[in-house]
Amino acid sequence: MHRKSLDDRGRFDGQDVVPTRFVRACPRGHVDDLDWPGFVHGPADNCRRQLWMDERGTTGDLAELSIRCECGKRRSLYEAAELDQNPLGTCRGTRPWLGLNTEEDCSQPSRLLIRTASNAYFPQIVSVLSLPDRGTAVDSVVAENWEDLSIVDSAVELTILKKKPKIAAALDAFDDDEVLEAIARIKPRMPNSPPEKSGSGVERHVKEVELEALLGAQEGFGDDIPVDPNFHARRLPEAVWRTSELSVGVEAVVQLHRLREVLALIGFTRLEAAMRDIHGEYDTDVERAEIALEPSWYYPAIENRGEGVFVQLRSDAVDQWQHAPEVRRRLDELRLGHAAWVENRKVKMAFPGGPYVLLHTLAHLLIQSLAMRCGYPASSLRERIYAENGRYGLLVYTGTPDAEGTLGGLVQQARHIEDHLAEALRMGQLCSNDPICAQHAPAESMRNAYLHGAACHGCTLIAETSCEMRNDYLDRALVVPVLGMDAAAFFPAPL
């Protein structure tokens, strides 16, 4: 590393140079060159003589690197990583990816960062499935006429209200059952005032809307309903997939023959990744680095077309399970681990709840089983976990940017879901790292695995590209009996 003084201009013209791999950054996403003279001499010293980076070793460790000035002063680069002394000074708010003169005020202390390190850039990506807009349309109409429709509780009241020409004209495109269902969805959210509207109707969580579309899939194999190229789902008859008592906790299995996923980049963070909540959304107080100053577009996005398998668990079974004394004790242990993680990371995030951890762990186990027979590697399968308003399910899907989508190997495995469930439970029952894995206490973790119960790379963890929670909030003990803990499991041990 060499930094020229004002008297050295042109001295190194035409010479080969290697950029230093070190920069400074802050939690707000700003990135900048290090003030090398200020780091060596201190902010009060104006020495601008030639600087050199000396490396005493071959490991590349910061302790073996030092910055030396011709004036004789030297400082180890290891000191640049000591956050309590703020050796790199205050961040200048530079945002070079936005162009020149884009600095903003920032009072965060600068932190040493390697340009190519994995924590230099964490994209924040929002993922949604493209769904038919029938439900959205009726919700929008009901929201627009909520002042009149808020008093409707029955078909008789709706018939009387439709005597108003305005209401009759607005609801003419929908039958009474659709309107009553829309009223029932909206009323609990805004019992005393009109519901908040967006451009497409009532604002709801993305996953809540997706779950309603999945649960609304019709049963059967008929071709009487046109195939939507963006979303085509069929609910399998129970006689096709249920063959034993192992799946007694499963309510339904849905084949997604066609799905379209849209992924949009909304920003990024540095140093630490911001986690999404269980609804697939980022908290409103998450501070991200913007990708444009005043964009004339929305956000860069891509679309994948593919297929998937949706598994719904019985709501009554899940509710009964999570109130069992053994399950509550296990969830208390997981909450203690979550609290320790929050304290350690200084973040704000609520514990996702027992049903989410159950579904999340089950999805990981099913992905490993499905990958054996569906024709796609486990790293190309992804998950979406739904725990919305007392309804529980998981979606395992795959997609490709190709216009034709995927080939159908995954969706056909829905017919054999009970075989995959049995295989998943067998894999989850015993880990090669047991008893250490099975008896792991989250709050007392020696490896900072605060968000894991009985889960490790030997049993439950999968590729992070497949997981919506970065391989956190996993516990085999909530899914199947494990070594030393058999009373908190939702499913029985496979035969």
C-alpha cells in the first residue's frame, strides 16, 4: 500500500499498483477509504510523508500487518479492529455507489472491513408469489364501500343493503358469498373504522394473502378450470396421499403446478444482516442503505417460474400441541436463547413462536427427503413458512428464470408426501452429533447458537439460499422424538 504526498505527484505514474483490501464502513451502509495518515499519526498530526504496509508473516492476520510512515511512526492494523477505542474515527457518510457528492450526515464510528468479506454486503430481498387477483378485487370494492358494508353480518342484511343503487352497482361483479367472505376478512382488523387501503385494496401481510390462495385451491384432477400460467394449484384428494396414521396431523396437500415468484432488491446492509420477520417482511425501523437517490423506477427485480408442494397442518392439532406442558417448557428454553441472542446482537426482533419453529424445522427435513427423488438438488429447493391467524402450512418450491419454468419433478412428489414425511422424521430422530445436538441448551450455547434447539449441520441445517430465516429457529425436538426428549414432538416416531 502506498499513499502519495503532494510532492510525489507523477512519481508513480505508469507503475503497477495493487489496491489495499481494507476499507472502513458503518452499520448504515456507508463505505470509505481509510484515513491512513490519521490512523498512524492520530487526528492532530499533519504528517503526510510516504506510508508503507509491512506484512510479517504469511497468514494475512491483522496482527501481522502494520502501517509504517517514513517519519518513524508505526501502528499495527490489529488496533483498527478495536471498536471501543474508535481508531478509525467517525464515519463521513460516503456512498460511492450512488455517485459523486452523495455524502450524508453520519455519527456512527467507522469499522474496519475487508472489501471481499462476506459481511461487506447483505442484500435485502423481498419475495412474493404472483396470485390471482380475484380476492384482491372484491376486497378493494368492499374497502371502498366499508362505511355501508361494515354493518353487514349475514346474507339477509347484504340483500337489504344491495337495494341501494350505489352498493348494487359496486357489488354486481361478485356473488354474495364472495362479498360476505371479504367482509369477514376485513372486519376483525378494523372493527371501528374503515380499513387502511393501499393501491390494491386492504393492506395485509404478503404471506397471509398467499396462504388464502393456497388454501382456496380446488380438489381434484379435472381440466374444466383454465390453467393460470402464473398460479395453478390443485388440492390432492386425501385418499391419494394418506396411507397411515403417521400423517394424522396433516390437513391437506396441495400441488402447485405453476407458480411465479418475484424477487425485488430494496436495499442492503453492511456488517450485519437484517432478518425478516415470520411474515417475510422487514421491520419498518430497519435502517438500510438505499440503492438510488431519487429513483425514477421502483426496485430491480427478477421473476422465477416453477412448481411446488404445499403441506397444511391441522390447526386444532397444532393449537393442542403447543399448549402441552412439555412443549411449553421446550419453547421457554428457546425463548431464553432468543433473548440471549437479542441481547448479544443488540437488535429488536420478536420470538417467532412454537408453530413457526415446528414448520420451519419440518420444511428443512422435507427438503432433504424431497431432493432425493424430485430431480432437483436440495440447494435449488426453497421454503416459505406460513403461520398466519391460526392457520399453519409450509411450501417447498423451486423456480428458474427460464420462461418455460421447471419440469414437474417436484410437484409429482406431493402424491408421495407421506413417504417423504416418514423419511424426514427418520432423519430428524437421530443425528450423527447426538447426544450433543439433541441436548443442546440454546441459552447456554458455547458456540453462540442461541437460535437453535436440537439442530446442527449433521441433521437439520441446509443451504442458506434455501432457507428464509438464515438457518435459524430450528429444533428437531418439536417435530419428532429425539434422544433424551420425546414428549415435545408434534409427530410420533416413525416405525
